[in-house]
Amino acid sequence: MGGRAGAAIVWTILAVGPALAWRVDLRGGRLHSQDVARAAGVLPGGDAILVGDLDCDATVLRIDRTTGAVVWRSELLTSPYECLAPVPGVDSSPPPIAVDGDDAIVFALGGLVLKLDAATGVERWRRQIDAGPFETFLNAVVVDRAGGVAVAGAILPDPGEPEYDFLVASLDGATGAERWRLVRNGTPGPPDPENADWDDTSDEATALALDGAGNLIVTGVVERHGHPRWYACQLAADTGAVRWQQRIRRQDARLLAVDVVSDEVVVAGFRDGGGVAVQALHAATGARRWRRVLFPKTGGLPRSLLAAPAGDVFLAAWRGDHGVTAAHLAADGGAVRWTQTLRGTGRGLDEVRGMVLDATGNPVVSSRLHVDDQTIVPTVVALSAADGAERWRWTPAGGRPGDASINALAIAGTDVIAVGQVGDPAVDTDVLAARLASSDGAVGWERHIDGGAADGTTQRSPSRRRRAET
């Protein structure tokens, strides 16, 4: 293939008002490069950590919160092949990432777990869960109170068979050595002469978090006689011992949130028979506190679940023709306080990419909304926690309207970090850094970072064009 193609990494800090604090796009130098940020974390001082691909190579970057400058860049896995730019909005699950104070960053790529020094980006250790990168996939990673690293996902015992087992494992925080693992293998249904894989089960740990006492909370599915059974359980972080287990009936439980203040575990997923179901459990015992069903007639795909410190719950769901909906549920009984639906002006299917709560408890939603029947624009929308009213919205500049995607959000103090990709796949793109006033969105400065320049940057004159406002 001729020509240059690539989508640049873009990360942005948004002020909790309608204005952009700064923005950075990174460009790789390979033909047909694949540049995308897939996940983000935040260090205690506010610097952002990005995990993604630059020139097809798995890369982690630390970004200065104040200036948007790249503090360090660490290429972890290199590829000798050319690759196409990812299609905006069409991406695999983001790699799980956890920040260990201001000391280290831990994340997973497939079944490979890596720990980097936060100050320098130097790799401290890597650990492959089992033998090969295609035999394990990890959905979540957390750092426990003792500094150990816990991961959750699924493992393929036999590469020749399409059977996955539920997996939770703990690694030593200093060396990466495995301390313990919990594996569960389901039981198949009756023999099916038309299905050669009838005796294979799909068992998986889907989410992982820490409760207020430092225990691991995990959700997942284990088949029994060929039928999926969903569970939430509490494990001892040091030994993996099961302290309680609660079956989640009449729904799946792919999403998990833990409120350490109210001692509550919340799970959400598809409801049997249609709609989205949310359940709250007592973190100490696993006893169910309440259950709430949303969108029973129109259905929905839950994409993000958050627990506020006061015990309230926020959910973001994709609802097909009905747009993107955010919901606020009360701590006492799960009553619906409000729902807010975001829709584009076009007739296409809008998407939700994620949601975070800002420092004041207001939800911020990342979405892709149709501006016409064919063009989708990535849009970050801030809502009021009190009534769901829209406070402000922002869309990234650069490239054509449909050539960008915000893949993850994170909170850095009073700011929001948005990461993803931007750029026309047929056009080479540069690093863009911009600072916008929080009062009116005016651009204080804007930089483009060119990998071929002596210092990697070029300076542009400040623009007065407003970037975000409602």
C-alpha cells in the first residue's frame, strides 16, 4: 500500500468547566502507523499515564498535567510489520491499568503483566500468565494494600480447544512472581452431535476491585451443565481464600463498582428477558441490598458503572436507536433519581465509550454521536449529578469529523483526562498540544509536536476560537 496512514494518539485534560486545559496528539513515523491511546491512569500529582500503540508498538507514556509535554515514553512490545490505523470507535477492550501511588504503574496486555517505574518509565518486571500471549486474557488489574498485584480474566488450558477457565491470580509486587491463583472450570451440557465443541465451557472473571477492608471483590461466570451462572465473591488478597460468594441471578454481572464509604458492592449487566439490571450487595457479607431494572422494554448495553462515596450509583448504557443514556440511582433502594439521554442530530446509532465522576461528583460521559446519517463525532458531555442537566460538552479538533474517538476518561484532581485517537487514516498527523481557558474555552497556546523536528515541537500563535461551550 502506498502513502502514509495513521491515527495519532490524542490525550486531553479538560477543565471541569467547558474549557480545554491542554491537548496533545502524538504521531508515529512508520508508514500506515497505528497510533492510539486505549487506556489512561493518573498519578497522585496529576500527571497522566497512557497505554496504547505508537507505530504499531505497545507503548506507555507519562504526560505532564500542566503543559501536556511527554515526560517519558516507554516502548514495551515492538512489531516488525506495517499496520493500518484503527477504525475510530471500533476497538478491543482497553488494557487494564492500575497506579501504585507515585511509585509505579501496572498494566496488562493480553496475558502479559508489566510493572514500570513511574518516574522514569523503566520496566521493573514482566510476567506472562502461563505460556503464550494467546492463552490468557486479563480484564482487570489492581494493586492491593500490601503492594501485591491481582489480575482477573480467563485462561485457555489447551490451545487446541475453545475452552476458557475463570482465573484470578496474585503476583508479588516486587518481583512479579506468582503467589497464588484461583481457577474455576465449568461443566458442559449434554452431548450435541452437531457441535464438536459441546463439552467446552466459557468461564471468565470479568471484573476486579478492592473493598474498604482490602479484600478482593471479583465478578464472573462459570457454566454449570452448559448454562452460565454469574457470581460475585470476596477473596482474601494474601491467600485467595474465598470469604463469601453470592450468585447473581437473572442477569449477568460484567460491570463492578465498589463504594468503600458505604461498604457496598454494585454489579450491573444484561437482564434475562431484556433490559439492564443493577444489584447492590453488602461488601462484608455479600447479602443483597437492592436490585433495580432499567429499560425493560427498550433494552440496553451497560458500558460503565460507578459508585459515588454517598452510596449512589451512576450507569451509562448504549441503547441502540434510543441513543446513549446515563442514569443516577439512589443509595437507599436503588430508586431512579434521573435519566439523561444523549443523541446526535443524525439518524445513526450513537455510542457510549465510558464515564467518570469528577471531583465534585458530577458524571462525565464519553460518547460518539452522529452529526448526520454517516458522520460520528466523539463528544465528552458533563452532566449535573443533581438532575442530569447538561453542563458542558467538548469535541476534539483535528482530522475530519468521523476520524476521532475518545477511548477512555480519567480524573486528575479537578480535571478530566480524555484519551483516544484522532486523524484521517489517509493523512499523517502531528502531536498537538493546546491550552484553553476554563472560563471561556479561549486557546492560551497550541503546539504541534513533529517527530522530525529538532526538539519535537513547533509553536503556533494563540487562537481565540472557543472549543467547548453549551
